[in-house]
Amino acid sequence: MLAVWVEQLLGFASGALSAIRQNEHYPDFMTWVRAHGGQYFGGDATQAQALAPILWSQTPLERLDFSSQPLATPERDEPCWCDSGRKFKQCCAQVEFPTDVPPQMMWMLSLREWKGATLKAALLSGKAPAQSLLEAGLIAAESGQSGRAMQILESLFDGSDWSRLPEQAEPAFEILLDIYQERGFNRKRADLLDEVMERGPMFLRGVALERLCLTHLDGDDLDSARAAFVRAQQALPDSPTLAYIEAMLLLHEGHEEEARARADFWYRRLVRKGELDDDQLDFLAALADNPGATLADQLLSAEADLATPLMALQSLLAALTTAPKLDFRQRGEQRLEYHVSAREATLFAAWHAEFQVMVDTDIALGFIDDPWDNAVSWMSALCAHPEWLDSPQVLQDLALALTSRFGSLPWMAPSLLEPLAQRLDRWLDQARAVGEGNLCWDDADNAILLRTGLALVVGMERGARQHSRHLAEKMLLVNREDSLGLLELVLDQLLRDERNADALRLLEDHREDGSMALNILFGRALAHFRLEHYDQAAEVLEDIQRYNRHAIELLSADNPRPVKPGREGDVDPGSRGEAWQYRALMRDQWRATPGALAWLSAYR
């Protein structure tokens, strides 16, 4: 019965709103109610007449600049406000409703219907109840009207009075952040997060900090992610979401055992508090047992349409047969060439009929179109034809696609990327067995193997660091001119593993390339500092200062203003953008090295 009442109430309120908008005068509205109100309640006009004055009193009127014109509730012996002519006690006072009438209902319905200048003026009036903004914004978002949802929710979170926000505003806040991200309003998103973190209510401040932490993780800015996590702990010390975020952060930092230990700590702490439901406790228990696998399972379950084909792909990759021999040829003493065979070309043609997306050969890693628009089809086809992976070109497409979507998630590397890397390992060994020549990018079909290797090195850098470094080092042997910038990746990984002497030896072996890349210079300085070679480290700082005058300042500063990349995402050598890029990638290593940041600050 309650569901029927709610449906009747919403239907009558919508009809009433249309009638009010005819001329926004109460007598005319009541004339409509007496003529048509009963049809919304199975012919019972008494419900409609009793509701009408309540709905009129909360309706925003355009002729009054969106103020309402509330009616005073009559005393028992006064004439009834429905204009029936009877006393209130003998008329509408006798009507009982199954539930209270929401006081924001007519504002919510108005916000759903107004458009253009009228909607804008209504929102600018500041008279809309917070609950009506919340409900209208959520309804617009659920119906796919992201522009309307953004406009309405911006009024809800305008910062004018945070105390008016209902506790249920948290999902609306997350929806607005998602809309900003989807529509490319990055400045608005950043400003909203900053505003909430500085002045917002505590229940939103924690959400904002969690979102900021995840944003930094997506951008590989581990130091900023760690700082955001610490602030989130202070804001919401007992939030179960923090266990999830800390596990992700530690896995990004390469500390799997610590992630397991911290998840166990969170589990025991939150069990003692006794405030979580069984599903939350089961998730935390699984996180403590195996953080990487738990996060991978969670991601798969959240992918909806992709979950089943992704799990099938994982099973296929786990059972891959041995990679076949490729056609490698020695050309002179200095060159190695890979040539696509007729069989490999046939396999690729069959695959491409399903995949349908071409690699963009003008950039190192990327496609001309988005391969994930058609992902269910090509994953299912590949699982039905595993022999397609005998073609390096198919492996290239798959490695690029998986890295583009999952390369920033360390827990996905073992099941999706490492099996592909093992296949490429075998092919690179075949190349070395043919001769000691160089597998140059522009020779024959070499670019296919080199591009595949770069995608896998990048994709495994967080979640399978040892394998990523092993593959990068192997590729440096067959591509000694390092046209892919692998030296920098290997150097960063060695420093993260505290293999400082190995890092310096690597740089000595490749000193002849004359590279002045900022992370190579900083890598040399950090390795020398950790090994207490302070004079050599200071000499490198001089080189860094000459190469990029912003770098030392940005790296050592506690809270510098972020530097946005250019429109194409490129940064110029010697620029603040280059300095910020290095800070985002490696400041966590400087911070974790005792005395390193203080040493930089003293130099500055």
C-alpha cells in the first residue's frame, strides 16, 4: 500500500505543478484540483484537496523570483484552506496520509522540469532546499543528463553554507567529481576538492581526500598520494575505505608484504569497533590474506560487461603454449632483423578483423582509436583462437591495449601482462641466439617487438617490478641505441630496490650516449648520496642546476604549485613541467632516503 501511495503522491504532485505553472494563482489551482485531482487517487478527491494546499505552500513561483507563497494552517474552527467552505476540522484535518509529505518535493520536481535561463535563474536565487538539489541532481545523473546534473549539483556544493548539506550528499559529491572528470573540467574538479578539504563538512572531507589520493595514484605521483592518505587518516581515522586505499598505495610503492600487514591491522582494528557489516569484514579479511588478488577480483567484478571475457583471458594467458620460433636474420655485423612470416601475417589478419583498431605508429605507445569500445568481441574471439598469439603483431596489440587500461594498477600485472612478457622474453632470446647485432627500430619489422617490449615494461613497472626490469635490461642488450628510453626505467627501478651501486654501474655502461635527461642526472645524484659519495653527489647537483634551474627547487619544496603539462602532454627539456614530472615520479624515493631532501634544500 505504501508503494501505491508514493506513486499516487508523485503523480498528483507532477500534475499539480503543471496546473500551478499556468498562472501561479491559488484559486485557479484549486479549481483544477477539484476538477481533476481525484483521478490521481482512484476517484477520491478528498486526498487531492487535502494535499493541494500543502504542495502549493512549498512550490517556488517564478513571478515571486522563486519564493513560495505559503498558506497558514487554519485553526480547527476556521474555514478550510482548500476553499471547500467547511470548517478545517470537518474537512482536510480529517484526512490522514500514509507518510509525511516531503517539504522539498515541489522544488525537486521544478528543478527536474525547468530548462535553460529559468533553471539557471532558479539555481542562482539560492532558494532551492539542499535536499531538492540533491534529489534532482541524482535523478538527472541516473537518467544520463550529465550537463543538467552538473549544473544542479554545483549549486548544492557551492560552498556558501556547508552546514545545510544533508548527510546523504556523499554519493552526489562523488557523481559531480566523476562528471567533471568525464567532461574534462579538471580545474573545476581540483577547485571543488580544495574547497571541501579546506572548509567542507568532515564526512565530505574524507571522501575528497580519498579521491585526491586515488587521482595521484592514477598519475603515478606517489609522494602526493602518500600525503593525501595521511590527511585522509586524520579526517576519517576509522573509515574502512582507508584500508583499501593504503593497500593500493603500498602496492604502487612495491611493498606487497607491508600491504598485507597493514590490511591485517585494519581488519583487526575495525573488527574490534564492531561497526562494519559482514561484506565489509569479508573484504578486509581477503585484503589481509592477499591484497593484490583481492583488488584484482574487485576490479573484475566492477567491470560489469568485461568481467567474464577478462576472466576468460586470464585463464587463456595462464595456459599459453611455448612461443614459436620467429624469423630473425643477421645483416652484417651490427644489425639484427625480425621478418613477419606468412603464417604470422595470416594470424594477424584474422585477429584484426575482430580487433579493428590500428596502432598509431607516430607515437611510442597508443592506438588511432579506442580498442576498448569493442573489447568484449575481441577478447572472446582471442579466447576462441589462442593460436593468434603466435603472431608478435597480435601480442603487440594486446600488450598495448592491456597496458593502456590496466598498466597503472599493479595488481593486474601478474595475470594479464607477465604471461605476455614471458612470450616476448623467449623471442628476444631467439634474437640474441642469431647474433650480437642491434635490433634497431627502423629495420625490417623490429618495431613490432620493440613497441611490445616497451608497453610491457611500462605496464609491469608497478606490479611486477623484477620482471619489468629484467625485460628492460634484455631489451637494452638487443637495442643498444636505447631508442625507447629504457635506461631511465631501469634506473628508476634499481633505485626503488635500493640497488644503488648497480644503478651507478648501469649509468657508467651507458655513459657514451651523452644523455642529460633529468631523471638520469637525479638518479646518479641519489645513488651517490645513498652510498655516502657526497662530493660526487654535489657535483651532479651542479649539472642538474645547469640543465634545469627549476628542478632542485621543485623537488625539495614541501607543497609547490602543480605544473600542468601542455595540450599534447609533452614537456620541454629544462622546463618547470619537466621538473614537476620528475617530482611526481620519484619524490617518494627522495623522501624515503634519510637526509636527502634536507640536503637538497641546503643546496637550494
